[in-house]
Amino acid sequence: MKSRIPGSLALLAIGGLASGCASLGSNEPTPEQLRLSALEQRAERVDRRLENLNLVQVAEAVDGVEAKMRELRGEVERLSYELEASKRRERQLYLDIDKRLQRLEQSGVGALAGSTSPDSSAQVSAAEVASDPEIEKAYVTAFDLLKAGKFDAAIRSFQAFQAKYPSSVYADNAQYWLGEAYYVKQEYGPASQAFMNMVQRYPDSPKVPDALLKSAYIDYEQGNFGEARATLQQVLEQHPNASAASLARQRLDRMDREGR
């Protein structure tokens, strides 16, 4: 019996080794392989989530761009409308300018003199201006700048003209168009001052009713409704036959409707 025990132990040892070798040679994954596979699967899921997240972000970015484009289109449409309205106002302004230029070309310097006074001093002044083409050229240059919409350059030219030829036959018109250039730019302070200077310096000019009318418009734009109404009444009372009187009446009717 004793002699057989060591042999049994040997057989058990050989069987254990064979079992170990069999396990090492099997196709079953090891725990390390299982963990590695799980990590790979998690990495794949993370990649898919990142891809989905990127698609969402791209979609949101596209939506944002489209919204911005709609906003910009709306802004362009608004600016286009305002530009067209400004052009209409300018065309209305230049209708009068064009007529006066035509009178200048057809009738000479005296047509734009704008003086209703028949006294000899006015006639002499017109003759003096007619004999000096430099004055006419300076005025027409400033006038053309205004007509072309180059308002800053027109302002400088009219100011220079007034400084050099304050008593010329064009002086009242130059002062009035100086105010108009400021008015179109909505620089109401300088515009009002230019119109008032025109009324004070050239009280006999036929542009006085227009200067008063624009002064009233400026008061209206600035919310000075009392002053605007008083000036509009002045146009009606002092210049009832002028074209500005009709516009003054229209503005007064508008103010009545607005309760101003």
C-alpha cells in the first residue's frame, strides 16, 4: 500500500498539469481580453455620441446662419425702402433746382436773381454780375454739387461763395440752398441758422417764404410744435400767394389731426 501512494500523487500531478495546459490552449477569452473588448465597445459608443453631437452642433450653426441671413435680408429691405424714400425727397427738392437752372440757361443771369424789386440798384447789381462770369461760375459750381447729392462739398462751396460775394444777385439763393443742403443731411441746427440768416439778410427775396417754411419743418422735427405753428401762420399771413403757403396749410392741417 505504501509503495503505491507516491505513484498516485504523481498521476494527480500529471493530470493537473495536463488540465492547466488544456486551459491555456482553449479559445475562451481571458479576463484581460474581456476588459479590453468592453473598453473598445465603450470607445465606439463615445465616438458615435460625439458624431451625433457634432451633427447637432452643425445643424444648430446652420439654423443660426439662416436666422442671421433672414435678419440681414430684412435690414437690407428696410434700408432700401429708406433710401428710396430719401431719393424721392431729393427728387422733389431738385425739381425746383432744375427749373431754376433752366431759367438761368434760357434767360441769363437775371432769371435767377430772385429779386422782385424793380429799383435801379437791383438792375445795376444784375448788370455787374452779368459782366463778371467768375461769380456765375462760382454759384453754378456750388449748385451742381448740390444737384449731384454731394452735400458736404456743396455746403463748403456755398459758404465760400457767400463769404466772397455776399451782395451778389445770387446771394439770397446761395444762402437758401446752403440751408437746404444742411436740411437734407438732417443737420437741423445749421439748417435753421442758414434759413434765418437768409430771411434777415434778404427780406425781399422770393425765397423767404420757402426759408420760413423749412424753418417751421425743422421746429416740427425737433418737437417745437408751438414755434412751428407760429412760423407756418406767418407764411400764410405774410405770403398767402406763395407756393409755400399751400404747403404751410397742409402742415397745419396735419398738426391739427395729430393734436399738436
